[in-house]
Amino acid sequence: MKSEKTRCHVLVSGRVQGVFFRQNTLERAKALGLKGWVRNTEDGKVEAVFEGEREKIKKILEWMRIGPPMAKVENLKFKWEDFKGEFEDFEIRYD
């Protein structure tokens, strides 16, 4: 069975900035072989886009519901999208 490649756009709210959420997301995404990016938003959330195998994205979503030790995730919204294959790697964005 061919593994299904997909894309997922994620928004995490709560105490998710200043708790190494982006760095932890980066390390986990790379370990899972996912591509995309993660960044802080101006309104205090963490936003991410993942591309890769659906099962691996599901794994990182499970982790993001809890986050790193100092985080307090209140809400996790995500939307499955069509795979685009536009990323070379996974990175933290500062825009």
C-alpha cells in the first residue's frame, strides 16, 4: 500500500510562546521526516504547516495537543489540505 502524502495547516493556542514550542516542533517534525514550517503568530498562537505521510502528521498532532513541558495548550485547530510538495525541509519561520 502506498503511503498517502498530505498537508495539514495547524493553529495552536494557549501558553505556547516562550516555552520552546517551535523548537520542539522542529525537532519532532524532522525526526518524523515531515516538511514545512512553524512560527509564532502576532496574537500569541503557534502556526504550522506540515507535509508528509498522514500517519506521521497524526503523530505530531497528538504531540501538539500537549506540547513541551512548560506549554499549556488550550486549543488545537487543524485542517487537512492537498499535498503540494513545495518544501525542501522543516524550518522555524520568523516572519
